[in-house]
Amino acid sequence: MVALVESAYRGDVSRSGWTTEADLLDGQRTDADAVAAMVADADGCVLLAETADGELVGCCRVERMERRAHFGMFAVDPARQAERIGGRLLAAAEDLARGWPADEMEMTVIAQRAELIAWYERRGYQRTGETRPFPYGDERFGKPRRDDLHFVVLTKPLRNG
């Protein structure tokens, strides 16, 4: 899972897909300890997408937060990003959250990732107007190449009404 996430977001390999953050950040996107903690966390679930022969091609994490769920650690193999794996994985995460039951899904996206924000908006997510700071100085999240990074918060209702 670490290798998949790194390949989708960092370095030259990530540039073959459209989810790259290589122009914004150097360094790691995650590590084995962070993934192990996510897997062990009883308040969350890691979803994996695999091919018929067991090759890992996508992943995400959904965290339970009372009546809200948080979506993150989303990655799809850059060579397979045109195969709708991401859309199916996002839909599975939403279905999981509805079953908890959560009323809405929340996520944070680096504000400079306009194309990724637009992808989520086409799937029903909306900007809340809330922003959150980027964790500058914490290399577990990468080494910023710019000094203006921050996150925008997106949400989507998971229930009618």
C-alpha cells in the first residue's frame, strides 16, 4: 500500500497519472508505520482495490467521526487511472460510511489541486469554505516546494434530506 500511494503522488512515476503532487511536494506521502496505524485503528477502515490476480491497484481510508466520515489516503495506480477504479473505490467508501451510519463524507484536498477538486465536485462534493493549514515542518507529510499550501474541506451528504 505504501508503494501504491507513493507512486500515485510522489516522484517521476506519479507524473504518468494525473494525481501527482510532485510539483508541490517532495519526500514521502506516507510510510509503513502510518499505514499500519490506519489498519489497526478501530474507528476506520482501509479499502483496497485489486485486479482478479491480486495486484493492488487502489486504496483509501474511511474514518468514523460520529455522524460524519472522513475520506483519505486515496490512491490509484497511475498507469490505471483511466479505468474508473477511483470512482468505484470512492462509491464503496461512501456506501461503507452510510452503513455506520454517517450523514456526510468529508475530505481535505490541497487547494492548489484544482483538477482533483473538480473531480470530486463532479461526484457531488462541495467546498465548505473551510480551510486547514498544511503541516509544514512535519516531513511525514512531505517536503513542500512552495510556501502557500493549505487544504480546502469538501463534503458530500450521504443521506437525502
